[in-house]
Amino acid sequence: MPGTHIYRVIFFNQGSVYEVYARQVMQGGLYGFIEVEGLLFNEKTKLVIDPGEDRLKQEFEGVQRFHIPMHAVIRVDEVEREGVPRITPQGEGGKVSAFPTPIYTKDPGKG
């Protein structure tokens, strides 16, 4: 269907790396947050249940829109088709990790 976009959003959440697919991703009204709306789950294969995808479905059940802090976002990609959403422990996904930086810093002139 032309005109529809699918986004893959990968972000850190409580020590794990989440990969979800959504219809809309935008800068939200909350300063410093990414807004994700219209989550997509693979409904084609109802006979085989993926435990990771099932856990995500349960976690986001009833959620229409959610916000991710910008410092937790690893990447956002526009993709041709949706894949399998997953939760991966932070150490297993690869060698990418967030560089810890404070959002607000002290003014060096004030002790």
C-alpha cells in the first residue's frame, strides 16, 4: 500500500534492547522524548508463538502511544516491511552501548 511507512525503533529499556515496529515515529510534545505510535506485531503466524514477541505484546497491551527518552534511542529506520519484534539482553545484541552523559551539567563558573 503506497503512502504507508513502517519504522523499526531500537532502544534501551531497563537493561535490555527493545526492537519494535511502528507506523509513526516523531518528536513528541515532551521535550527530549521520541513518540512512537501504532505498534505492529506479526499477526500472520498465530500457530507458532514467539515468546519474545508475546512478551512485547503483553507489555504494550492497550498502549496507543508511548514516549522514549532520546538518550535511550539507538536507532530509527524506515523499512520496507515489518520484522519480528524482540527483546535482547544488552550484552547479547552486539558491541553498541550508550555513552553515559548527563542531560544537565553544572556551570563551570559556579562551584
